[in-house]
Amino acid sequence: MAFAYRNGVLCAEQASLEDIARRFGTPCYVYSSQAIESAYGEFARALQGREALVCYSVKANSNLAVLALLARLGAGFDIVSGGELARVLAAGGDAGKTLFSGVGKSAAEIEFALGKGIGCINLESEAELERVGAVARRLGRRAPVAFRVNPDIDARTHPYISTGLRENKFGVAHEDAERLYARAAALPAIEVVGIGCHIGSLLSETAPFAAAAQRVVALADRLERMGIALRHVDFGGGIGIRYRDEEPQPVAAFVAGALAALGSRPQRAVFDPGRSIVGNAGVLLTRVEYVKPGSSRNFLVVDAAMNDLLRPPLYGAWHDVRPVREAESASAERVYDVVGPVCESADFLAKDRRLVASEGDLLAIMSAGAYGMAMSSNYNSRPRAAEVLVRAAKADLVRSRETIEQLFALERLPG
């Protein structure tokens, strides 16, 4: 296991979280190289013998060290901004193995991506097709594109992270796809290379994923009959992880459902996982500042806050909380809400947790490797946390903690 107790102290691989807190302070994100490699390996093994590409979703965790680790493993990348492409390139990733998704790409971002040799631009509207075509003509290039087609499949997940329904902002309507592909194929500055979909995040069942795959492959067959040949089919990502008591089906089962839909067709199979690769590979390490008992609720006020981990207040998400040093006896357990210093009632990391804790104790907020640091902010003028990557017993600082001065380094007083 990536995170386990050794002699009563919670460790990341073989590195003590107590030692990491002593060296780098708190709050601090800690990632396990071994866990990232293991999660990526599940996809690689499931895809053996098939022309395929795993494009890690950068938005889940965009730390350069994490991206570099995945690039060395052979991953491609799925990006949603020009900034994410710049990160991929800085980490040694290959623009030619990168897909550019997202509904609001600017002309400058499109130009940057084409100039770097992007593998594919995933189009999400007819207006975007026209913009990409115009930028490509101006540059004297042909833009490689695919449409993200909305298959109108219910992913049966949280409404904020469901992306494949008719009412979602993502993708183009299934019934418009053939017309849009015909339009794209007629534009001289456009090269149609693929088709894709993404129905949502935190998927635990394979059935919606396989149903979307079947619908997209059937559409690819119709396009083929129209004379539009595709080089890849992108089945998306969104495979869930265990946060509490969820039992998501194995990665191999999701992959098998998609490959069954693709059958013996020659197109490359593409997958865009993010959370399933890094989610359980990270923890948020925090220290108890105050123990605050109350008449109706007890609070552990810690030095991490909603600006460090937004998922609980945003989604009502549940993260396991573990003491870094195991309690000698459970008799002193009390039920606490784990809250931060931010001046919002929504500033909580966990509620109703049975813990033994005292001022100064360290806690680990588990399963924080995805959408943790990536969604953090400077709200309440709080510097963002440090990040540490562990391999075996070695812990490397891969992002320094922000300083107070850096919070306003770009600001100017008028006059």
C-alpha cells in the first residue's frame, strides 16, 4: 500500500509523514510515485496488444513532477488550457501525444497548440470549428481535430461532474455530429483525425461507459460510410476511485467494455483518466491548531482549509481522515468536525469523524491526489501548500510553499 502505518506512524511508501511535516511544514500535499505508477500500469496491462494511448487528464493534478513521471511511463496528456500545454511541455511531455479539450479555447491558445504540434484539438461546438479553421489558415497549417460528441448517456454521478447529458455544456449534440463532421471534412485547413466522448466523473459502473462507447463507435461507422476515415476513438475517462465505501469496478472492466465496442476496427483506442491515476496517490498533511469542544459539535481546527482542498465544501465530498500517529487507545475518541481557519461556514474538510486528537497532532486527509492542489486558491490571502513526491524512503520537494510576498508580487499601487 502507498500509505500505511509503520511502527505506529503513517508513511508514504517508506517515508514517515512526521518526517515530511518536520522538513517541509504543513499544510502539505504528499504523493506516492509507486501509487501513480501502479494506477497507470492498470491501464497499460488492460491495453496490451491493442493500438492505444492513455492521455492523462492534467487538470486532476498538474504538478510538473507528476507529469514528468507519467511522460516517462509513456503517457499522453489531455489538456484544457494553453497553460496546461505549457506544463506538459515543461515536464518533457509530447505535444503530438496531447489532446486539447475544453469548451472555450481562445484564438491565442489554438495558435499556441498548433505551433507546438498538438496531436488533436477536441472541438466542442460549430463555432469552435470555424475558429480553429481560421487560425489554421492564417498559420498555413492543417489543424488535426475530433469532435467531442455528447452521447446523452446518464453517468449516474454527481450532477456537477456529469458531462454527457443533453443539458450539459460539453460537446456537440449526437444528432448534429454527422453534419458537423461533413462540414469539417470540407474545410481545407482542417484534418479530421478522430471522435470522442466523456460522460462524467466518479463512474463506478461500467454499463454507462460501455453504452457511450457503443454509441460513439456506431457513429464512427456511419462517418466511415460517408468517406470520413478516423484514426482514433477517444472513450474519455472519469473512472472513479474509493473515497469511502464505494466499490468502483476495476479499470480493466471499463477498458474491456470500450474495446468490445471497438472490436477489430483499426482505430487507436484513447482513454483520458485523471482521478483514477492520481486520486489515491496523494494525501493532504495538516496539523491541529486548536481543539474546540462545543455544546452541539466538537471541532478540530487545522492549518489546512477549503482553499487547500475545495472538494468537501464544493461537492459535499467525503475524504477519510487518519491520525499520522496511531492512538494508543480508542477510549479517548470523540466525534469532531475537521475545519480550517478560513472565514466561511463552508470551510470544512470532514464532518462527524471519530478521532483521538490534541493540539499539534498531525492528520492526513486521504485520497487527495486529484482535484486537491489543482483547485486550490489564495482565498483569505493564504499561501498555497507545498507539494512533496515520495519514492521509497526518499521525499523530494516538488513545489515550494508560497510566501506571503508572492501573494501580491504582481499587484501595483496606482500612481
